Amino acid sequence: MQEKTRRKSKEDKMAAVYDILIIGAGPGGVAAGYEAGQKGCSHIILEKGKRLFQGIINSYPKGKKVYPTIPKGEDKVFSVDGLMPPVERIPVGKYIKQVEAFTSLHKLNIRYQESYRNIQKSNGDFTVETEKNTYRAKKVILAFGSNIPNDLGIYGEAKTVARRLDNVSDYIGRTTLIIGGGNAAADVVAALSKEKREAGDTTHVYWGHIRKQFKINKNTARDLGEEILLGGQIKILQGAIPKIGEVDSEGIDRLYIHQSPEIQARDDVFMYQGMSFPMKNVIACVGTHGPSEIFNRLNLQQITCTGNICKIAREGEQLLLLTTGLETNRKGIYAIGGSISPSYMEVQSDGAIKEKKHPNLIYTAIKDAITVIDGIEL
Ligand SMILES: Cc1cc2nc3c(=O)[nH]c(=O)nc-3n(C[C@H](O)[C@H](O)[C@H](O)COP(=O)(O)OP(=O)(O)OC[C@H]3O[C@@H](n4cnc5c(N)ncnc54)[C@H](O)[C@@H]3O)c2cc1C
């Protein structure tokens, strides 16, 4: 009986075709969901994090005040009132509470911890796959921002983090390895150690960096030092080199990391001692990259900048090609907000292509969302 119900609910999910599917619940995605509702269109927002505005939670320093900045030459009002940061500049936590109240008032349909993997077109609709589900929609809006964490480039389920870890408690009871030598890695190490310490968990947090020196600012170093003095189980691995993954006898993907210098035993044989962690216990904080790689994967047309064409982007950079309504070359797929900042290529009404300035601001992401939804014909 239970199995039947489960099958039925999966079929229901498969059968629903949303008018608009939005990827990312930041300012752009939330504004798009709201405006879709105002227009009487069904919508779903897929957010890879655990919370609304996860991108902002992950990238703003704690307590940072949010500015309602409006770019020069734009209307002096936000396109969606309820999403405007107040002029008195409130801290980010308070702003997120304001937005949470707004989304529940307007009954936005958001699914958390759903990271999209692929978008395909079949029978006139788009099929969007996440790790957990498959969704169908008539139109897709890419609102995933600009902060895409770099991959380790090794197979397995290592987590990649841009700035802050949003599922800290999942690592309780697991010896964890954080890789990376900057502030993001240091913040994750300190946060994880604190969570474990407060839960009475004695498993270690290993922090490995390929170089001997870590590059972190004074405040981050102070927080980390405090955590160590309070009894955090942090072990530092300087000059630690991650090697290609291995699979153990139970079929678990693992990451092998070694510190000792390689000894060339003879000819082309090397020996080194190291440690091996289950890949699912590894967190990589190895920088971020722009969304160009994702656009390529989705077969969205990008134009390479040359000195004559681009003023904002540098020579050789790839810029997404969009219509004035922010539609990509794949009809029905749109891109908005941080994902197309600080500039993109616009196809103008006379067919000419020009670099278009696009400041990465909350205001701009919201305005883009309204432009797209208002221009969509279903
Ligand atoms: C430190 C800092 C301070 C800033 N201060 C201000 C300020 O005071 N005022 C201002 O106007 N602007 C400020 N900005 C800029 C502003 O935050 C951005 O312009 C805005 O967040 C862009 O909104 P967005 O919706 O396009 O992207 P984001 O806010 O980045 O939202 C994208 C969302 O998509 C999700 N996502 C990513 N990948 C996937 C995936 N594969 N599947 C599903 N979901 C995914 C992310 O988790 C995130 O929640 C600041 C930026 C930074 C970094």
C-alpha cells in the first residue's frame, strides 16, 4: 500500500508540467516566482541550499548590512517592494527574515536541497533533472548567481563549497578533511570544529592545503585560533597533496592525500605515506568560477570578447548571448541576475551584438526577473 502511494506521488510529480521552473532561490529566483504567481502562472523554484537566499547567506560576512543600491540611470524604485532591502540598511540576517515572511505570504513554491544537473527538451517541454527528482516545465529561468564552487576534479561525492557550509551537522561523528588554503576553508574548519565540540563529538577535522602557507585574513585567523584554544579537534596538514581517488574493498570512493615528500624508489616507482578519507567526508573549498562552464554544458551560445567589442569583460572572456528579454539561444531558457553579471552580450533589435553592462546587485536581479516573466508568452 505504502509502495503504491509512493509510486503514485512520484508519477504525480512527473506528470505536473510547471509553466515556469526557476533554478536558484536568491533575489532573482524569488522575484521570478512571485511575478509568475501574479501573472497566474504555475511555478517551482529549485534551490540547492537548505535555505532561502542561500547564496547570500554563504557569501556575506556575518552581520553585514545590506544596501538597497540602485544603479545610476535606473528607476528609483525596486520592481518588487517586499524584496527591497530597507533604506536604513539592516543586517543580512534581518533582511533574510523579511524575505522569508514575503515568500510565505505569497506562497512561493520552493524545493530545497535540489541542485539541478541537466536540462533537456522533450515533446515541447523541458525536463530538468536534480539528484533527487525530475521536473517538467514550459520555460526555465537560470537564476543560480555567480558563485559556483570549483570542483576537485576527482571523481566521488566530495562536497564543494564556495564560502560557507550549510549542512554542518551532517558531519557530526565523521572524521572530515577540508581542502583549501584560504578564508573559505578556514571558516568551514572553524564552524565544523565548533559544531562537533559543542555536540561532544571527538572526531577530528583535518585541514589540508597543497602549499606550506595558508592565506587567511586576521579576523579569520583569530576565530580559528579561538576555536583551537577552546579544544577544537583540528589537525593541520601543510603541503598536503591530494591524489586521484581510490575505491576500497567495500566499494567506497576515497581521497588519498599525502604530505611526505615523494621518494623515488627506483626508475619510475614512487613511494609516499599518506591518509585516505571516504570521499563523502571530504569538503573542497578551492575557489569559485563564473557560470561560463555551465552555460557551455547547456549548449548556450557565448561570445568570446575581443578588445574592440568589450569594455567590461577582459579579452578572451566568454559572455552569454541574450536577447533584450534575457532569453538565450535555446528558446525558452532565460538567464538573470548574478549569473550574467558584470556584463553579457545583447542581440539588439537591429541584429547588432553589443556588450551590455549588468551590475551584480539585488536590484538588478529582481528587475531581470520581472523583465523575463512579463515577456514570457505561454
Ligand atoms: C559580500 C557581498 C556583499 C554584497 N552586498 C550587497 C548589497 O549590500 N546590496 C546589493 O544590492 N547587492 C549586494 N551584493 C550583490 C548581491 O548579493 C547579488 O547581486 C545578488 O545576490 C544576486 O542575486 P541572484 O538571485 O542572481 O543570485 P544569488 O543571490 O547568488 O542566488 C543564487 C541562488 O541559486 C542557488 N544555486 C546555485 N547553484 C544552484 C544549482 N545548481 N541548483 C539549484 N540552486 C542553485 C544558490 O544556492 C543561491 O541561493 C553583495 C555581494 C557580496 C558577495
